[in-house]
Amino acid sequence: MTKLYELSNLGQSIWFDFIRRSFTREGKLLALIEQGVRGVTSNPSIFEKAIAGSDDYDADIRRLAGEGKSVGEIYESIVLTDIQGAADPLRPLYDKTDARDGFVSLEVSPTLAHDTKGTIADAKRLFAAVNRPNLMIKIPATSAGIPAIEAVIAAGINVNVTLIFSLTQYEATAKAYISGLEKLLASGGSLARTASVASFFVSRVDTAVDDALEKLGRIDLQGHAAVDNARRAYARFQEIFSGERWEKLARTGARVQRPLWASTGTKNPAYPDTIYVDQLMGPDTVNTVPPATLQAFLEHGRVASTIGLDLEGARARTAALLRAGVDLDAITEKLLVDGVDAFAKAFDGLMGSIAKKKSVRYG
């Protein structure tokens, strides 16, 4: 039994934060599924690296350009093909787990991060275009994204809420999911196969907080903020998905919106390379890991239930940050803004790369 299966028995699913044409077509995804990987996630940055950084797509770009397709049409054709290519080998796992795992995630256009109506329309369009039940549509937890999440869930579409950095964002996300399920139920829809995860970003919090602490000369508080933040969110998850309101939905087949730990590659070389896996294991969670982190975990990660450890310490250290002059709320708000901007920049770069490759043959 691999460590990934051990984690699954513990209640946590490992999803792979990577996608590329050769990865799916050469059987590499199937090999990871056999090892215990239970899903795939993508984002604009991943697609930019895949398309701009390889020749996997050049033939398709030339063919589509020759058919008179625009840059946007070429992009969408490529991405939809890749997502379908990942969804299909994951489909048996989706069926076997009764729609708990086996998902692949695709993000709405990052240009819509502040456009509620546009996000809803794009989510519905993409879900229909991919035409796979094991697709999750990624929607950012911006102020415009929260009502979109509720509407898309109410339409019976799976949602991966992305770019969550704060407990305030997380609570709004969880409540939007529950409200969406209530609307879906009221309209006569089935809740049993409408799934969602809340992607709580981890390592970027440590990077930003550690930098602030360095400037304040408080290195004694470094290296804890990200895990503490996630553990506090998990405790809130347990509170929100309990009680009469939730139990009413659960009796009709509703599933909890699992917390998903994202951005789990270690950015600080002084920290263990599996810290954001080892310290965040627990029931009803997902961890989406990049290739290097997955390899490191398979080599020397340790499986144990850790998500609920030292919650009081997490709360105390968070309070100590504020006393030291570190405003965690301001930091996480900036991380959200920066995250939206980074995905938009990656998307622009991707479109520019496609345009450049297109012009080589059809200038």
C-alpha cells in the first residue's frame, strides 16, 4: 500500500496540481492514479507553463490556425481537450467513490474575477463544453466570486473555490455552498452528486508573514502562520458543517465542502519539503500537490492525523502576530489581490504565447 492509499484511509485525498498534454496521453496520469492520486487541478499558470514551455501543442495550434481560429478559440480548444483527457481516466475513480473523488478542475477566465454575472455564465458554459460529470469549475473567492459560487452550486455544477487565504473568505465560501445547496434542493435538484472543495492557500501565507516578521525582528514567530491558519480554518469547517441546518441537507444526500490545502509546495528551503502535507492531514480534506512535493512525500513523508493538533497553540500564535504588529487580515487580503493579478498575468502570457506560435506559421 502506498502512502497515498494510507492517506486515503485516513480521510484525505491527494490531488495532483499539474496538467499537460503528454502527461495524459502517455499514461503518466494513469500511473499516478494507480499509486493513489485521486484528482487533478489546473490553473492559468499551469496551462501557461504547459503550452508556452513545451511543443506538445504546436501541431494543434498550427492546425487550428490553419482553420482560421482566433487565439481565444485556439486556447479554449486546447484546454478543453486537456481537461477531457484528464477527466476520462479519472472517471472510474469518480464512479467507484460515488462522486467523492476523481475530479479535474478548470478555472473560469481570470478576467472575470470581479464579475459575478460573467463568472456564472462562464462556469455554466465551460461545464457544458467539457461535458464530463467529474469536472469542477474553479471560481475565486473574491467579493464577486462568492455570489457566483452560490449560483453555480444552485445549478448543480461542481465548484472548486480557489484563492482562499483568510478565515473570513473561508466562512463566506462555506456559507455560499450551503445556500447554493438549499436553492438546488428547493428547485427539485439532487444534492448527492454536487460536490465542492474550498481551496485554502498555505505556503504563500508563510512567505508573506515571515517577511513581515523579519522586518520586525521577530523571527521567533516565523514558520507557523500558514499551518496555524489552515488548522483554524479546519476547526471552523467542523463547526459550519454540523448542526440542524447542515444535517437537514445531509439527510437529502449533501456532502460537506471539503477543505483543500493548495499552494503546498515549500517555498522556504529552510522548511521541510513536505511540511504542508505532513502537518495538514485529516478526515474530509484534500491536498493538491505539485510534482516535486508529491515525489518528496512518496520518498519520506509520514502519514498521521495532524490537522487537529495544537489548535489552541495556533490561536495563541495568531494572537501573538497581531501583538507583534503583523496584521494577518491585511496580509491575506493582499495575497488575494496578488493571486488574482498573478493568474490574470499568466493568462495574458498564455494568450501571447499562443499568438506567437500561431504567427510563426500563419503570420
